[in-house]
Amino acid sequence: MNANNKKWELYMAAFGTVFMPQMALATFEDDNWNDTQKVSAESIQIHPGAHVLHYSSTCFEGLKAFRHEDGGIYVFRMDKNLNRFEQSSELLNLPKIDKHQVEAMILDIVAQYADDVPRPPGSMYIRPTHVGTEASIGKAAAPSLTSMLYVLLSPVGDYFAGGAKPLRLLLDETGMRCSPHMGMIKSGGNYASALGPILKARSDVQADQILFCPNGDVQETGAANFILIDGNEIITKALDSSFLHGVTRDSILTLAADLGMTISERDISVDELLKRAAKPGVEAALSGTAAVLTPVGTFIHNDKEHQVGDGEAGPTTMKLRQTLNDIQWGKAEDKHNWLVKVN
């Protein structure tokens, strides 16, 4: 166990910077998915003219495997992530994935590195990735007929190792994270398009992230969904094509409903957001796979700072985060059958 302790301490490095030596890989050629291979995670072979390198035909997923007290390894909400992965691939006109093959790839590669899955609060981060590989720089307006799909593993530590510090969000009413019809696709291009504005916000007003609110419509940040908690009510934008349909968002809303909270999936304006944020006890948070729920303490709007509630991590935010963690870590009943055991 001492060796394992040292090994797991290594994984407490910067999130997502340590990788397992091998990954699962499959290729699509001649209208068919080839058998899965185990290959080195150090590199992949791809032609410099590959479609993905020129026309961004790429999507990915992020999910986690967790170690329970009995030593069992469990993957969280794999079916939901696979459905979104399939949807992203279709919306990017990539070859249709074989969800059964991808599921087997995930379970097999995680099983291979079961001993490397950290104990709570760590986990094994799983990154399935699908890219267009056809070598054709003349296909700016046509899809790639070939592709590569791989599953990369990264053991990670506690995202909040230094404590859950409330974030500062700049409310941006002029820009948007990505093109509205691309929002529900988990594609690298969407993250890239938000990076410039985020870096500018960090430099100009020391914001941690931007909450994109085009024309006053509160949507999401560059990398997470947004929720507002007012008493017993959770308010979050209803699902549409303009933003990512987060699996953690869905999980948190389900658990909130289990706790008897009122779930309001609807449009919310910047004006309403700021009015509610000024009320005592109101909380705001960002939801995502990496951090589960991150508290928000300050909104920045028109050069003015607005404290959210008391500006600290709120009790409901932290309760919902702990409730979800307890299910993931096997400390609470998995009533919704979200966990899949790795053989």
C-alpha cells in the first residue's frame, strides 16, 4: 500500500496532466469500424492533411471511474456520455459511432488500469475522442469518410485540493461561447472560441470565467453549465441547441428533485440574475465533470461587482456536491443506477 500511496500522490499533479501508458483505439474505414486495438498513449499516426487538422471534425467526452471501499471500480453515467458522444459525432457529420464498441473500449481499458484508479477524492478521468482522419484538404464543405476513436485515461486528484474557492464571473451580454447551432456539441472548437474572451476577462477584471449572456440571456460559461439556487428552487436555462447538455447538470437536477427542491428550467435574464443574487442566502454554481459543483461568489457586470448571497460557498451547493460524490464513491445508495461496475 505504501507503493500505491506514492503512486496516487503523483496523480495529485495538475488536473489532466498524467496519462496511463496505453489507450484503446479503433478506426473507421470502408464504411466499417475495425477491431479495437491497445496502443501507446504517447502518440497517434495521422496524416498532416487529415480533416480534423484543417476543418475541426472532432468531439470528445469526459467521464470518470471511481474506486469504492470494497476495491470495486465503477464508471459513472457512461450511458449518458455515450449518447452525447453519438450525438456530437452525428452533428459534426463524423462516422456514426458503435456505442457498444465504445462502451467495451472504456470498460476494458479501465479494467487494465484498475490498480491505478485513485482512492476518493481522486478518480480516473476517461476521455473518449473521435476525429476525422481523411487526408483531403479540399473537403472544407464535406465530411471526413474515415475517422479514429480512442479512449485516453488520466488519473486525477481532488479538483478542490486547495479548497472550494468561490469564483468570479464576468457577465458578457455581447459575446457568446460558440455558434448557437454548435452549442450542444462537445467539440474542441467551442472551447477554443471562448478562450480569447476568457483570457481577456482574467486580465482586465480578474474574472475566473465568463458567463455568456448574449442579449441578456444567461447561458453557460466557457467550460461549465450554470445554476442559480434561491431557497428551495434551482433555476437553470432549459436545454436547447445553444449550450452543452451537461451530464453533471442533469445529475445535480435529479438529486435536487430527490431532496424535494423545485427545478425551474427556463430562461433567466441578467436583470433577474442580479436581483436574485443580491438576496441573502442565494447561491450560484457551475456544474461539470471535473469539479462537480463549483461555487460562484461574485458577478462582474458593467464594471461593477455584485456579491452572490454572502459571497461564500453556499450550503446547498456543497450539500448537492457531497450527495453526488457520495454516490460516485459508493458511500450512498445508487438509486438511479448511474454506476457501472468494471469487471
